[in-house]
Amino acid sequence: MTLRKALWLTPALLYALFVLWYTELGGPLTAAEIDGFVAQMTEQGGEPETIARLEQFFREDTGRQFLMLNAIDMAEHPSEVDGAPPDADADMLMGLYMEHMIVELLRRGCHPVVLGTAVSPALDLVGIDEAEHWTDGALFRYRSRRDLMAIAVHPEMGKRHAFKLAALDKTIAYPIETTFYLGDLRLLLGLLSLCFAAVMDATLPNANTGSAAGRYGLRGWCPSESSPLS
């Protein structure tokens, strides 16, 4: 294999492996998977209302990735939670929750897309009360609803979720499936891989080109004083 072929094939292979891991290939959730989730969440003592909402979401699975939009209002004076320092503030409590959550997300190809701090009360508010004030916003990418299900039934989640609840005064979180999403890592890494290979290719010597003498078989010949052309 030539250096030029290796230069193009190596990023292409790595990109293909990434896409296979980053993309849900198992299709929509099955009825058996969902029934098992409901039974497991019920056994773990999950709230019936929460279980019902998640069950409906899972039964409408399309097999696609989705983004979770989060509007967050952190608590100024959070209540004490077992397992956390007695003087823990909202940021510390959320950190105790996220130190488990972020690992579970990343290992499944899920990750934050946008994290930010609110710089103003709500500028547009229709049909909802007491929603003017928010402290933070976040957008998380989930590879599939199957991955959300796996995270939700993880034994550690029940213990950690109490930290999140104590850290918040209020929150709204709802999922969307994208119709336009330029931030997809498959698109970004594909473009970066293509650009990298093209730039590196341009630095390689081109065996098919050279001087005009080389192209026309005249390499090593040049006019001299005795030449009729001199």
C-alpha cells in the first residue's frame, strides 16, 4: 500500500468505526425491552407518574438519536441530602449527580452539546406561570432511547438522582428529534477527517509530475554552448 493510499484509508477506517459506535443500529425498542424497563423501575421504587411518562416515550421510539433540552433553575438554599456534605450548595450537589451521569453518557455515545448560564430572565413567555427566572440551560445528545433506558435503570441512578432534585428549584426537560442539526459529530468529524487527509496529501511529493524536462523524457539534458539552440 502506498503512503498516499494509507493517508486516505486510515482516517476513513477510523471515521467508519466511530460512526458505527456513535449511531444506534439496534432499531426501535421492543415491547419486551419496555416491559422489562417498567418492571425494573417499579421494583426500584420509581415514581409511577415518571415511569408512565418514560414508558410512553419508549413505546413511541423511532430508533433515532434525540436531544434533551433542559431549562434549569438552581436552588439558592438546597436541602440536605444523605450522602452529601451538610453544607453542600447546589453546584456541589449537581456535581455529585453528574460525576456518575457523565460517565454513563459518554460510554454510550451521549454527551453535552451546549452548556450555558442564563444572562436574563425569560424574554418570551406564553402559557406558563412562574417561569421567568432560570439560572442555566443545557442541551444533551442521546444516541437512542435505548441508551436513556439503560441509564435510567442503572442501580446508582436512584441514589444520585436525589442530589439533582435537591440542587434544583425547578427544571423543564423535554426531548426533540432533529430535522436540522449542524452540530452532529458525524458531520463535523467527517469534514475534519476529509480536510486533514487533503492537507496531508498536498504535502506529499507527486510522482506523476515534475519539471517540463522530466515530463517529456528530457531529464538530464540541457542546452550547452555547443548546442545549435545555444
